[in-house]
Amino acid sequence: MTYTYTGTGAWNVIWMDWNQGYITPVQPQISNEEYQRQRAEYTKEQKARLDALQAERDKAEATACDLLLDLIGEEQFAVYKETGRLLVKGREVDYLITREGGFVKRIEKDKVVDLCIHLAEQSVMPRTDSVIALKLFAEADEYAFNKKANRHGFVDRDRFQIPKAAVA
Amino acid sequence: MGELRVLDRTGDTKLIWDTDKQDEVDAAEAMFNKLTKKGYLAYTVEKGGKKGEQVKKFDPELEKIILSPVVVGG
């Protein structure tokens, strides 16, 4: 291995040995064409890796959608696909669960309350799995669901556009 | 015939058991117990969009059980 060394004399040689582990080896010079070729190859590898990951995620999301379809039926699932929201009827009030990261709206008689609740590992889970988990939780144990969710204030019902599922 | 669906990063993992085959029932029960100890919530659901109910103990007679990972407030 070649190291950069500009000093002269025994003192520098001693420090050269002492600091050997910290001295940056000189990189071999490569031509611009070679650099471009290596860069293109690296980019291609990265893209292939990302495409494979995306394919895995798409497959997982499709599996989650199959389960949700099985649970709610075609009519409600069509609304979910179009709006990204699922209306869940709790024992006390209704909830709109969004596909995007744990945002839930609790629809009360005269107001809509924003809740935040999600799977602990939501970043690695298909989004529809999160919707399924919240739907089952809200239906099975509404009290615990509301206790666990964080509340983010409320908005007037008139200002909030209720999707088709909630109006029907 | 029962079905256990565990929500995970692949969408879900399915485990099917036949109530006449004790080894299949035992495998499903072992998975149920292992995951509920980790904090997973178990729900029983019926086809046709009926509301799910939480289950605390494995019952091989149930048609479908869904195990959901831990839910937290955001």
C-alpha cells in the first residue's frame, strides 16, 4: 500500500509509523471513462435493488388489500381504493381511518376529532395492514382505542369534506 | 377448518388448521400464544364484514383469527 508522505528526517518517520492507521491511502487514478462506467454500474445496481424492494412492498400491499376486501366486501373496498379512507362504525361513534400513516377522524354528532394512532412498526408494514389493525381495534374495544389514540383537536363538520362512505 | 392470519411486512402470514388434526391445532395455538405474549392483539372475524371481536385465548373452533402487531398513539 502507498501512503502520502512529505516529511523528511527520523522525526517524521517515527510519526509516520505512529499514525499509520490514520493516514489515508492514495487512491489509484482512474480515467474519466472508467469513472463514468463504474458510476453507471453502481447506479444500475442501486436501481435494481430499489425496484426489487418496491416490488416486495407492492406484493405485500396487494396481500393486505386481499384481506381487507375479504373483511369489508367489494362495495366498501371500492370506496377505500378510491378515497384511501375506510369508514368504521364503532359501538358509540364512527371513525374514518386513512391509509396514510395513522390519521383517524372520529366523527361525533357535531364535530370531527383528529386522532393519531398507528402500528408501532408502521414504517415497515403495508399501509392497508395498518388500516385493518385499526379497524379491528376500533370495533372490538372502542374504549381502549380512544384511550390509546392521541387527540389533535377538532374541526367543524361543515369544513370537513366527508367522503362517500360516510354519507351513504 | 380454521385460519390464523398474522399481519406482517409481507402483508400477512397464513396458518391453516384442521380441527381433526391435533398437530395442526397445536402449531396454530403455539403461534397464537407466542405472538399474544409479545403484545399482539387477536381478533376473531367472520366473513361478510361482521364486526371483529377480541379474543384472549385460542379456540380451534373459530373460523378466522387475525393477529395484529402492537398499536400505539401517535
